[in-house]
Amino acid sequence: MTASATHSFLPQTPLRALAGFGLALTLCLPLSLGGAPAAAAAETSATASPVQAGVVEAITALSHRVERQSQTVIDEKALEYARRADAADEQRRLEALNARGQSAAEKQQASAAAAAASAKKAAKSSSKTPTSETIDDGATPLASGTEAPAASAKTSSKKAAKRTSTLFFRDVYVPFIQGSPDDITAPALTASTWGGTGDVNDDQNTYFIGHNPGVFNEVMNLQIGDEITVWDAAGKKRTYYVFDTLTLPNASNYYTYEARIAPLGETITLQTCCADNKNVRCVMAR
């Protein structure tokens, strides 16, 4: 009995030591196993927040950029529409002014033609004087010192005067005078050279200016292919043909367009205002 009782129980000291070790293991294990996932989650959360914030900022910036670009496109379209509307209004106004100038020119020409016809009729009627009918039987000799009338008498007709310093286009004759590039306006009743001499054989461009409304009304109606005839100061004549037209704002730097509005060679340029105090029209012919 004594021996079996002795072998059925472990010593007290080892049991207490084992129990202490198990308790320590139990207490330490949750800390080591449970703490690692929590730390990883915290680390993931800490690294995920700046990335998400950066994506949001990028999307927001892109949205603002798209909005700005869209507004820019809308503004540009609105501006283009306004420009087209202004251009259409300006064109209608120019057409109305040109039509009014054309009507005034036609009335002036009709009045001049009527006055010329009336004067011609009056001169013709006044030249007819009654004459008495006489019979020449040859019995009456000629007075001493008188000559017999020529059998074939020449009719009195005036030879047309030779034209000089004149432009002719669209059935209108326009005289011109010599001007200078320093002139700031055209003469009131004639055209003027602004550059060149008007010589039709100098292989140079002559630049003519004139007023509209005025002597250059018909410049507004010249089109490509139309004829312009020039008599220079010596009476030499040349016919030019329109090959280009250009409308420019008054404030333009003409030297920028010099190669186009003052071409090289035997050419002419006709310039007049568009009757709106804003633009001028240039017609080039060779």
C-alpha cells in the first residue's frame, strides 16, 4: 500500500512549475497571434488613405479641367457666332449703301443724258434758218474777186478731241490728276494717282483713288474679267482686265498687302471707300 501510493502521485513542485508555464503560454499566445493581424490592418489602413486621397484629387482636377475646356469651347463658339452675325450685318449694310450709290449714279447719268439730248435738239432746231429759193440761170456773172463755191462742199463736223488722263469703266468716264503717296484723301470731282504716273507703257503699277459716293461709285461694282480703259497724259490708250479684288478695313497696314494690291508689271489699282467709313475696296487689273 505504501509503495503504490507513493508511485501514483507526482511531486508537488514539478506540477506547480508546469501549471505556471502553461498559464504563461496561454497568456502570451493570444498576444502574439492576435496582435499581428491588427498591426497589419492598421498598416494597410495607413497606406491606403493617401492613395485614395490622391485618386480623389486627380479626378477632381480632371473634372475641373474638362469643365474649363468645355466653357472655353462654348465661349469660342459664341464669339464666332457673333463675328459671323456682325459680318452678315455689315455685308447687308454695304449692299444697301452700294445699291443707293448705284441708284444715285444712274439718276445722275440719266439726267446728264437728258440734258445733252435737249441741248442737241435745241442746237439742231436753231441751225435751221429759212432760205429763199433762187434760180441760177448763169446769166449773172460773179462779182469781181469772188470765188465759185466748191462742187463737193465738206460738211462742218467737229473732230472728236483726243482723250488724256481719263479712266473708263462700266460706261463711265472718270478724269484723273497726278497725286502723291502723301495725299490723305482723293480730290472731290476727279480721281487721282496715289502711286505711279498713269503711263500705260511704263511697266509699273499705277494706283488710283477716288470717292464713293462720287466719281468712283462704279468701282464697287467691278468684278473679275471687267474692262478698265486708261488714257494717259500723252493720250496713249490701254485696256486692262480685272483679275483680283480685295476689301480691307481702314485701319489696315497697307504695306502688309502691298504685293497684292500693288502688283508688279504693267498694272493698275483702283481704290475707293465702301461708304461706311470702315472699309475700302481695291480692284486690281492688268
